[in-house]
Amino acid sequence: MSQVLHTPPTTPAPADDDLAALAARHGLAVSGARPSLPEYVRQLWARRHFISAFATAKLTAQYSQAKLGQVWQIMNPLLNAAVYYFIFGVLLGTKHGVPDYIPFLVTGVFIWTFTQSSIMSGTRAISGNLGLVRALHFPRAALPISFCLQQLQQLLFSMAALLVILLCFGVPVAASWLLALPALGLQFTFNAGMSMIMARMGAKTPDIAQLMPFVLRTWMYVSGVMWSIDKLTAKDHLPHLVTVLLETNPAAVYIDLMRFALIDSFHAHQLPPHVWVAATGWALLAGVGGFIYFWKAEETYGRG
């Protein structure tokens, strides 16, 4: 007598399309999935109040343990300017032939510090806030943008001291000072884009934060913070490519724009060719490109 074994029928596994339909029917979504770019922009705009509040809170807490408190927001860039004046202006003689050298130098230091601090804080925006990233669901671009906004707020405090310095050294109030507003707007867009680029890179490779001070220091020395690019490029001993690179350097472009806006002895002929086009181009390239670059890795932040 033969024995027949009957295997119970197996239920086929549901197809991925069926699971997707089931999830959609019950309002479920993939955890941490990257939204579309328009949706991402909408989510970021919806959290604009968080971004501004977070930036203000970080700025307030930055010097909360210091006895002088928020005075250091102005003292730090002023002390840097004093050191650079002694080393470059006095010892190396870069002040010779540069009218209003102290306003020239202080403006360069303040504007450069804005870019430098935005990039450095952006490098640690994700890797330094993993607890927040893993605990809450929000568009991660809010972090590098808020850190950049924090640096803008700090710059505005410094600008109050800068205006006092300009007046003390006989620089008159002029209508050209209004040009500082679009120049700062373009620089903020550039800085925010660079901050997002570095935030993505720093999230994947935290060691970049150790390398960036050396990169930024080198960038500062070729950006005309302590010396006049116009006087250097006016001589014929530099190759044409080097001259073009110095004049189109984005940090130098924004520094020169602010000097032109605020210092009456800094004339239009000292600006690089098509300076506003260059400033707008750098802002769009870094701002839009950096935002898209950061968004593409949205679902990877805080994992691993």
C-alpha cells in the first residue's frame, strides 16, 4: 500500500506593488525616504521659524560662559584684525599704497570671517548633531542653513563696530552703503550652499573637519584680506591665468564688493571685471548646486 504525502499549498508572497498599494492605502511611507525636491523645499520653508530660532539660540549660547558674554562677538574679529594689521600691515608693509588701510583690513577680516565660519560650522552640521538628526524628522538642510544664519547674525553685530571704525577714520556716510545689502545677500547664498556641500561631505567623512582649517587658511591668504589684489594684478609679472583666478575668487569678490560699498577711497576701477555678475554666478552655483547636492543624500544622514 503506497503512502501519498500531501504538501500543503503555499501562499505566494505578495508582490512589491501590492505592498506599496497596501502602505499607501493606510497612509504609510518609507521611514527617512528622500522627498521630491519641490516637497523638500516646501518642508524647509515650513520650518523657517525653527531655523531662525535655532540660529539665534546657538548664537546666544556661544559665549554664555564667558564673563564678557556677547561682547566677544565683536572682540574676536577685531582682535584678529589687530593681529593681521601688525603682521601684514606693519611688519610686511602691505599697508603702503592702500588708502584707509585699517577700514580696508577690518572690512576684509569681517567679511572673510563670515565665509570661513559658515563653512566650518557647516562641516560639523550633521556629524556634530547626530542626536538631533536621529531623534527628530525634519529636512536636514535646516541645520547647515541655520548655522550659516547664525554666522550672518554675528556678522551684523560686527558690522556695527565696523561702521564706528569707518566713521572714526573719516570715511563719510554715503548712499553706496546700501550696496552692502545685496552684496551680503549674495554672500549668504554662497555661504549657505558651501555649508550644505561641506555638511554632506562631513557627514560621510568627519575627518574633513580636521583638514578644513588648513584649506581655509590657504584660501584666506589668496583672497586679498590683508593686501590689495588690485595692486598685485596691476603689475605684469603674474601669468594671466593666475590673475583671473585671483580676481574671480569668490571670497575676494564679496570682500571687494563690501569695500566698494563702504569705503569711499575704494573705487570702481579696483573691482574685478563684471564683479556683480561674478558675485551672482557664484551665489547661484554654490547655493542651488549645494542645495541639490545635499538633498540627494537626505536619507543617509544619521545612519550607519
